[in-house]
Amino acid sequence: MLFFPELIVLLSALVMFLVSLGSPGTAAVHRLVVILGAAVLLATVACLGQEGMLFFEAYRIDRFSQLFKLLLAAAALIVLLLSGRNPGIKTEVQAEYHLFLLIGLLGLMMLVSSVELLALFIALELSSFAVYIMVPLRRQSGGETFQMESAIKYLLFGVMTTGLMLFGMSYLFGLTGSTYLSVIVDQLSQLIAEPAALVAILLVMAGFFYKLAIFPFHFWVPDVYQGAANETTTFIAAVPKIAATAVLIRLVTLAGGDSQLVTPVLLICSIGAMFYGNLCALAQKDLKRMLGYSGISHAGFVLFGLLTFQNEGYALATYYVAGYALMNLACFLVICTVATAGQNLAIEDLSGLHRRSPLLALTLAIGLFALAGIPPFVGFTGKFMLLVNAFKQGLVIPVILAAINTAIALFYYLSVVRIAYCTDPHPGALRLQPGLTRSLTAVVLLLAIIALGVIPGLLVQPAVMSIGAML
């Protein structure tokens, strides 16, 4: 039972492989993969209380990993529900597309349970290469022709950061004589003052900074967001960041009590991500590029939870990344529905959205309000709690800089809401019918964004308990 959720994902991927050998219709593939996604979520819920070690203690099942697997499974199911007709994906590779999506999910679920360097590396590469393959599967009829360029950039940058991460892992092994994180934590507390130890930790973290799109490893984000199909971008924008946060929490604990050596680096990356992401987002006309740059700034907020080096900070980082996934999924639900041919959307394309579909306009507005940090939504509560916690640790200047960035972000988020609500639709624009599945998904996302904002303890308390058990 310890490996049950991953086993269900693996079997689901096998089913999609067998389906890909035939010639199934798009609707049949979608129905099947949603059922498989729901089965994965149920299996993850059923295994929440499981604890134990597997594969020569390289794979740890505990509350921490199970909580993140639940978040991953829930986010992946929402992505599958949004994919629907998949207008952005080539018709002949619908089954293969979902096969690689499930393999990517498997790699991410393995990532949060890996407590050994080689297991971490294999899980990261499993998830990464599946997503690299998903990007060029975009249909060209949407008018977008640069998916191959985006895929190559994504692959090359990913290989570069993988090389850095492997280099850091070799240093950790050379310093401690082990690849197990438990042994490394014990020995690194005496070695952390050594320059080699600090370099090793930072190089290993670079690989996961890339997944989380943190400055200065963010450079792939705008091109990949724009070049990938809307459905693929939805997955990239929400799911891998949850797993990357889990692994970064595990790695940050390696610094132990001598965290002052790592803190400046995390601080520079956090502040740099906020300013770079927000300032670049101000100038964007393409909606996905804008969300990509804003995602870089939100990754900076996630780091705020890590650089306090406290259980509460880690729990708040978990809470924030889960809330960020919900907010992003709400925005991408609107993108996937409005872009009926799978094309990219300019912000101007949302003109008069409230007249074309009141539900989609409301979903977009609440998603953007939450991303901007407006109460009572989860984005506000997450930012407020992260900044208060950082302020208590004496990070006064960084908190002020983060508050300035929140004000900057208000401008471009509210500009989109203004276009959706305060302008008329383009001539000839048709009324949008989201359908029952997407309407229910939108309602669930809105309720979750509000509920987690008003009652943060719903997720913060389980996160505190799971992180306490992990440490």
C-alpha cells in the first residue's frame, strides 16, 4: 500500500499506452483519462495515513510526502478536467499526450518521496522529460508555430540546470560519503562552513529553482508558456511547482542551524524574482506570458517561507504554493475555454468577457484578485502570513520590498479585470458556453480560493503537522 498511489499512476500510464496503440476518439480518451485521474486522487486520499521506507530507504512515505502527493493528484485531475476537447493538441496524439502527462505526474509524486540523491535525480528527470515531450505536441492550426522552438529551449535549459544539480550532488557525496539525505544532514551540520558544502547545496537547489521558475533560473518561462498548448501550460504552471517546493523544503533543512550562509542567496533570489517578474509582466500583451512572468514573482514569495528556516515558514510556503496552483488553474480554465481553437490569447481578447460568459468573467476576476493579493482570497492570506512571519524573523527590508511588489502587481492584474468587465466585446464575438464539467470545475476552484483564504488553517495546520513529522 505504501507505493499504491504511484502504482495507480503507473497503471494509468500503461492503460493510456495501450489506448495509444489503437485509434480512439478524442472524447473517449478524455473520459478515460479523467476516470484514471480520479482513481489516482482516491488512491492518494486512501493512503494519507501511510508511513514507511522503500527501495533500500531511498524512498520515504510520510505525512509530508503524502500531503504533497494529494496536492499533486488534485491539481493534475483539474488539469485533466480542463483539457476537455484538447483543441490545442494534435488529434492523432491525444492518447500519447495524456500518457506523458501521467508519466510526468508519476515523476513528480516520486520526487516528493525521494530522500536519496540518485532517487531525486531519476524522479526529476522522469517528470522533466515527459513535459519536454508534451510541449511540441501542440496543434499548428491554432496559428502558433513556435512550439518546437519552445520545446528545444525548455530541453536545453533543463539539461543545463540538471548538469549543475549533478555537479552539486557529486560534491555532497564527496563531502559526506553518502547519497542519503539523512546522513548528509547529520554530517553537513559540521561541514556547512566549508565553501564546498555551500556550493554543493546551492548547485543542487538550482535544479529545483528551475522547476519553480525562480530568478535567475526563470529564463525558459515566457517562451515555454507561450509556445506550449494552453492545456500543457496549465500543467506546467501549476503541478511541477508543488513538487519543487516540497523538494526545496527538504533541501533547505540541510543547512541546519548555520542557515545564515544560505539565507543571503535565498533572499537575493526571492527579491530578484519578485522585481523581475512583476516589472516584465507590466509590459506583456499576451495573457500566458503575463501569467508566466507573474509566476516568477510568486516563486519569490514561496522562498520567503523557506528563508525563515522554521517549521511555520515551511508550512506557509506549502500553503502558498497550493493556493497559487488554485489561482493559476482558475485563470487557465478561462484561457482554455475562451481560446476555442487552442490559440494564444492577447489580453485584449478578453474584452467584454462578462457579457459573453458571466461565470468565466467571475472566475477570471477572482483568480486575478487572489493573485494580486486582495482579501479575502487565498493569495492575500498567503502573502500576509508569509510577510508577517518573515517580519518576525527580522527581515524588515525584504518585507517592505515584497509589499512594493504587491502594489506593482495590482496594476497589471486589475488591468485585465478592467478589460473583462469595463469594455464591450469585439464585433462578432460569440457567447461562450463553458459546459457542465468546466462550470462545476470553476465553481469548485472559486470556493476553494475563498475557503482557503478565509480559513487558512484548513491547509496550514496539516502542513505544520506533516513538516514536523518530516523533520
